[in-house]
Amino acid sequence: MNAKFHLALPCKEIEETKSFYVDIIGASLGRNTGKWLDVNLFGNQLTFTQAGDFKFDFKSYKLEDYILPSFHFGVIVPVDIWGKLYTRLFQMDLEVTTEATFMQSKKGEHLSFLVQDPNGYMLEFKSFKDADEIFAN
């Protein structure tokens, strides 16, 4: 089954959020008003609703030698798109974090990096060495 996901999140400032996802990440803008917007993130729908200030604490966990945020979301893309996006964001002097190869030489090996959006959400981009191992045990 090849299903797309929908994720709805509050945001602090709608124009800043739109600028980050459309101008920086390269996602396309969907339906929107002055208070909410839909973003097409690699065929998946993110909906942001302006909610003002909200408290959002990141708790972390350890994977291999890395400390990662427990709450994050992202997309799995082919390695060429992963590389182009990583290079573009790094050249924009954004804080790209945890660029690593996880599970190296094991089932599920993948490249990964995270970047923080204007709302404090951690957005992860992954590229698996073998796409058939995305859900492998």
C-alpha cells in the first residue's frame, strides 16, 4: 500500500512557516488562508494552523552515538534528493544537525539529517541504502 500521510501542527507565525517550507525546503503551497496553510512535502500533506505561542519541550533519546529528539517528523527520499537538499540547507547556513549514517552495515542502514523549522519542530530527511529495508526487522 502506497499511502500518503497528513500531519496537522500548530505554528507560531503563519508567514514565517510558509516561507520556511516553500522558500527554504522547496515544498509547494496548497490551500491556505491567513490563519492556516497546507504544504505538499514530497507528496504528503502538512497542515499548519496559527496558534500563537505554545510550549514545546523536546525530550531526547540515544541512537548509537547520537542524541536525537523524541518528537520529530520527516520524509524518506532517494539519495540524490537527500544530497541536494542537505547541500542547499547547509549552504543557507541553517543549523543542520545530526548528519549521520545510522545502522551502518546493518539491516536498515540510512543517511539522515535534521533541521529545525521556525516553530521548533525537528524535520528529518532520510535516505535508505536499500528501500526494501525501510520497515525490516
